[in-house]
Amino acid sequence: MEPIKIALAKGRLADLSLEIFEQIGITFSSYYEKSRKLTFLSDDGQYELILVKAMDVGTYVENGAADMGVAGKDTLLEAGADVFELVDLGFGRCEFAVAGKPGTDLSDYQPLTIGTKYPKITNDYFQSQGRQVETIKLNGSVELAPLVGLSDVIVDIVETGNTLKENNLDVLETMLSISARLVVNKASFKTKGTSIRPVIDQVKAIIDNKGRVTDED
Amino acid sequence: MALNQPLPQGVTDLYAQEYELKQTIIDRLKQLYHHYGCQPIQTPTFEYYDLFMNIPGTMNDDQMIKLIDTDGKVLVLRPDATVPIARMASQAKSDMPLLNKMYYVTNIFRMESGESDRTSRSFSQVGVEWFDDGRELNDIEMVILAVDTLKQIEVSDIQLELGQAGFFRALMDEAQLDAETEALIQAKLEAKNEYELSDLLESLQVSDEVKQALLRLPHLFGEANHVLKDAKSVAINDQMAKALDQLTGLVEHLTELGYADYISIDLGLVNHLNYYTGVMFQGYVEGYGKPVIQGGRYDQLMTYFNLESSAIGFGVYIDDLLRIVKQQQTLQLEEPNQAVILTNHTTTKEAFSLAQSLRQNQIVTSIAYEDDVVDESSIIIDIVSKTVNINGDKQPFETIDQVLTKVGITYGTD
């Protein structure tokens, strides 16, 4: 049997996910943070961990290059990934928000220009409200955009709000809250159901036990 | 220096072995559908935009590739195979039920502007459509034909997943929600996103009974008999029970016919619901991340063409099958006997007449000049020096009949 491939993005989500997998007996002792290897076989040889960029987890799973994965809801929405989103893991919880200089009134701008790493989520959100916006795709340090006049406001993930505060920006509107999700390829879930379903059920049991609202932070 | 002429996104050239393999797949399927009594049909590559827009919910407007006609009317490149065939059937449906079973081999065009692979904007689909009276007999036959489609090209680890559009439809009728909310619920179900579905239902005015049933749906999939048993308690009205009975009947017949191993059930299968009205199915091959067959019974579509008919059909994604066939290496291309005749200006006549004889005997034959470079693995017949070279074994010959004998063709027998 081919091992079940699990796509994770290095970092906090991977660490918390691996903790859960460990609780249900799936361990990757060959994996350690600093390793430059990108694939690891589980100790029982039945699962293979593959490390990808956070934005790519959905893509790997949607195309079946990985059977399942853990991805932030933000990346799933942005990529529009067509996958089964089976478990809300509860961790990695944060908010999508519109932020800008204090006192900014969104309706003053026609059209509103928005700097963001997430143009699709931004467009979908404002379009669903019938508001016309222009998005400028940025790859980082989004907070800078309104300060130097590149955009009127920004749309970004807000966890603690510290970065905004230090740059004298306020949350103007909260959009949606997100968290980490266990996703599964639609075909794999059907064709490899006997191996995948028990994993899902066990993860679900752990999460439901813990309660969905708890976060490790 | 060659000019660099790039291809547009999402399309590709196909040649040599890859194209031959694709044609082999298509040929095999055509043969299968022919034996099932389907008639080949073809619809135009482009049609009026209005044809597709008048049918709500089937096609995404943004995904159609549009052209403007000289009179200003908008045309679209065939964005879907079934709608044009339904249009055609409404104009030419026969009173003889068996004549209304058709198959097609066609290209579908979609405007995908994001990242795209080489077949995302133009891909090949083979499929079957049957305009019938909705009888169970035909449901059985079409499900079997879908499974046989995958068997016909010898891929292994195949699975056909069955759903029932009527089951979810009847549940939604019970809930009485507006179309927008229904679409939201459908999207959550499509992703089997139980958590967000539960949050969504909390915010809605829906009876607990419906809520519980909806939350059970993402779990109702897997081994057929098991799911059907589980689903009984979810059927909260007569319509749901009826839909379930239909599916149960179908599964019983399929089991009887030895197809139990190939089928499974997913009652949470709710995509394309504004299209399908009865049994739905999706074909999967283990190790391939996308469905390769999609189909089901659709009655609603026909009413747009004022046609009193039910219909059932499915489409097969040939480009995906081609990838699977290459992955699993199931179909091997036959390597036919090949011969090359070497000639010069004085022996052209002999060369051509020998070539004709060989070709009539199913030997792939080419003609070249003596000093051309030729494939050493073919049978090389030098008509100038009168020698035949088969696998490096060079022998002289006198007459054309002798050549034919040497390359394995004997006259008079058979």
C-alpha cells in the first residue's frame, strides 16, 4: 500500500498538527524543525509527511498530490481550493480585518484602494456587499501601504493587533474569523476511505473533546 | 532561427505516442458505446450565448469563451456538451425510444484565467446521453456503462460513487429556505464542512428535525448497503424515503449483476444540483485526485426546450483518463510491422507498386531514397540492389513475390 500523504506547512500549524497526529499514534520521529528534508515517513510507514508552503497546502490536496493536509482557512479561501474541509481544528484562530489610519471612513473613497496579500478574499468580501474596490497585491509588510499612500486601507489577518498598533493603524471593520482546517482530497477520501476515515474520526474525537473554542495562545 | 510562437494558456499540441494513446482510448470507448446501441452525434463548435444563459445555474457566465457575430449577436465556444445535445434532441427526438441514445466525442472550451494546465481551456470529453422516460432499467444500464467505460480502457482500482439528487431536494423542500441560503448550505455540504454547516444552521430558522438530517448528510457515504441502512432514519418525509427506495433498488440490481465492488454511495453529493434530478454518479480511479466521470439523471433541463422527456447521461474526461492510462501503463500501443523501400529515380515505379502490395497486407510502408537515413529496426527493402534487410540479416531477392514471402506474407493460403 502507498502511504497516505499529509501536507503541512512548516511552523506553528505543523507543530500543533503533529501533536494531534501523535495523540492518535501517528508519529514522525525522523522529523525535526531544522531539517531541510521535505518528506518524512511515519514510524509505522503508513503515512508520509510532506512539507509545503502554507499557501500551497490547498493546491497539493486539491490535485491529489497529497491525500490530506492542514491549512489555514485564509489560504483555502484565497486559493479557492476545491477540497473536503472536514475538521475545524480550532487552533490558528485569527480575524480578517480592514485596517487603516485612525478615523478613516471607508465610504469616503470612491473607489477604495486596498493593499493586501489576499486579493481574492478582499474582492469576494466587498463584492458580496456590492462595494467596488481596487486591490493591490502585496507580498508582505502590508501595514506600510496606507502610511506611504500606496493604498487607502489594508486587508490582513489580525492576531494580536500589535503590528497594527505600532504602525498607528486601527481595525476599521472585521471581516471573518479563520482557523486551521483538516482538508482531504475529494477523490482520495472516496478511493482510500478505509485508511483515511479512521484518521479523520480520531482527530475529530480529540477536537470535539477539547471543545472548539480553546486556542493554545 | 525559428520564430518563437507561444501557445495561449490552457491549450496544447498533441502528437506522436501521446496522441495515438488518446485516440486509442477514444476508439475503445466508441466501440463500447456502439455495442450499447448509442448513435454518434455532433453539435456545432459554437452556438448562441443565449442558449446557455436561458438555462439558469448550469454554466458559469465568466467561464464561457465568447465571440461576436457579424450581426452583433454573442456566440460562445461549446462550454458544455449536454445543453447543445438537449437542444438538438428537442428538435429531432424520435418516437422510437432506443434511437434516442447518443454518444459524442467533443472538445469543451472554458475560460480559465487563473493558473492553468495544458488542457484547462480546451479539453476532450466523450459521453453518452439518453432521452428516455425515466425508467429504472435505463438507470441500471447507464451506471453499468459508466463502470464499463473505465474497464474498457483497463484501468484498475476504479470506483463509481452514486448519489440521489431527489434525497437532498426533498429535504430542502421541507426546510423552505430562499435560494441564496440553500446555495450556502449546498456549498458547506459539498466541502463536507460539518463545522461551518452547523454554525450556519444555528443562525437559521429551521426545525431541529431538518437540522439533524442536514448534519447527518456529510456522514452518509461509503459502502452502499451500510449507507442505505443509515440513511433510513434521515429520511424525514415521503419524498426522501422514495428517493432512498429508488437508490436501494438500483444498488440491489447492480449487486445482482456483479457490480457491487465498483460502487459506493454518497448522499452528501450535492454538486450540480440545479441540474440533476435523480440518480447521480462520479467515477474515480485510485491515485488520481479528480473525478473522471460525471453524470446522472436530469429532467429539468428538457423543460427549457419544451420537451416532455427525462434524460440520463454522463461525460468522461478523456485528458484525465489519458494521464491515468500513462500512469498505470494499462494500454500499450501496438508496434506494427514497418517496412522502408529504398529506391532511386529509375525504380520509382517498382517501389510504388511494391509499397501498395505491402500496405494492402497491413504493413506500414514508407518509400525513401537510397542514401536517406532510415530506422534500422524496420524491414529495409532496397529495390535498387534487390536486397531485403530484416533485423540486420541481409538477403537478396529476385521478384516482388519473394519479398512478400520474406517479410512474412504468403499468397494463396488463408
